[in-house]
Amino acid sequence: MEKIRLGLIGDNIAASRAPRLYAIAGGMRGVEITYDLLVPADLGVGFDALFERCAAGEYHGLNITYSYKERAAARVAFESPLVRAIGAVNTIVFAADGPRGFNTDHTGFITAWRARFAPARPGVVCQVGAGGVGRAVAFGLAKLGAAAIRLFDLDRARAESLATALRDARPETEVTTPESLDEAASGARGIVNCSPVGMVGHEGTPVPAGLMEGAEWAFDAVYTPVDTRFLADAAAAGLATLSGYELFFEQGQDCIEIFLGARVDRARIRQALADPR
């Protein structure tokens, strides 16, 4: 049986379901996958040192999650101009000529959104959070034909940086950076959370329930836990919701293809993941 070693670099990842996802996928392809959870603080090293350790070791590739996707982009060759424009990577393959970066958050979000909401378009979207996953999702919203994207981040410079990248790559998309969340959410059809608020260790919600009134749909990039307060508030306000679990699942399928060189049966993986054993 072929054996490959993969890892996930991120903070607060003890509850990640990625190890099980890859174990299932590997079993379906006859590949034994070792999947390590790598938290820089727990290992007593910084991201760059940990990345170098993995690159010099026996790793076939890595997944990257909060809060290192933008930093990882500086360490790789880009597989496409689009991923370069996004400026964040969540998937890396250590090739003979050096590490190559991919962004399956972008492709996974588009697949998940279309499966839940197509043939509708996103409309005007309020997006909270402009970090690594926020960059992938915002570019995905532009690809899906969003009428306008309003970016709000407590770090205003981060929101402006993403807005500039989006305008350069997608000049047909209206992109603004409102000064307040109230302004960003007012009249929006879609409400999107790409901040860490709501994940295990960052409890709460980034958007007060009252600001969701009048919107039609909501997406939360958080998937641990799956049922976030943000999504509960959105459902209570009558919005159609899309869970971060769907992003996790769909981006994972694209990662599997990158790492294993072949697709696997999505339905079988979904069923196996749902099995608590």
C-alpha cells in the first residue's frame, strides 16, 4: 500500500475533522495517509520554522488554516494567476522544484454555494472578515456574480487590501469597505462570516441578529462547531443558510484530488464522515 504523509498547520485545530476525511479518502484509493495536526505554539516554533521543517521532512503536502493562509502564500509558487491574486493558500504540495500553492477554499466555496442556492446569484453581500478564508470567499462571490461586495473587518487595512485585490482582478464587481457593520449589512441580500468569531475558542457571533433582518441568505465559514450562533440567528430571521461544514467538505474533495491525483466518490465520503464510529 502506498503511504503518504500530510499535515495541517493552524491554530485551535484539535477538533478538525480533516484527519478522518483523509483517512477515508486514502482507504478508498488504497493509500495509507498519515495526517498530522501541527500547531506552531504547541510545537514551540513559529510558522516559518515549522513550514521549513515540513518542507525538509517527509511530507507530501500540507493544508493551511487559520491564521496562516496569507503567510503561506509567501512561501510557494502559485499554480494559477487567480490564486496569486487571492493572496492566500490553504493547500501546498512539496514538488521536486519547490512548494506549490493552491486555494481550494475558493473552488470549494463556489461549489457549495451553487449546490445550495443556484440558479440565484448572491446579490449585494455583506462579508465580515477579510483574512485568508475571506479572500478566497470574496473572490468566489465575485465569480458567482455578486452585484456588490461590502467588506468589513476590524482591521480596516486588511479590508482595504482585499478590496484592492478584488478591484484589480474583477473590475466589473463593485467592492466597498464601509466604516461600520451596520452600513455594510444595510439592504444586503447575503450575510457572510469569514471571521473566526463563532469557532471553538472564539464563541459569539460577529453579526447582531437585528442586522440580518431583510437579508435572504447567510454563510458561515466556521465549521467547528457546525451549528454556530450566527447560523442559528440567521435561520431564526428567515434566511436560507449555508454551513461552513459544506465548505470544509467541498474544499476537501478538491484537496484530495490534488494530493492523490484522483477524485473519489463524494457521496461515499459524505456518508462515511457522518458515521460517528
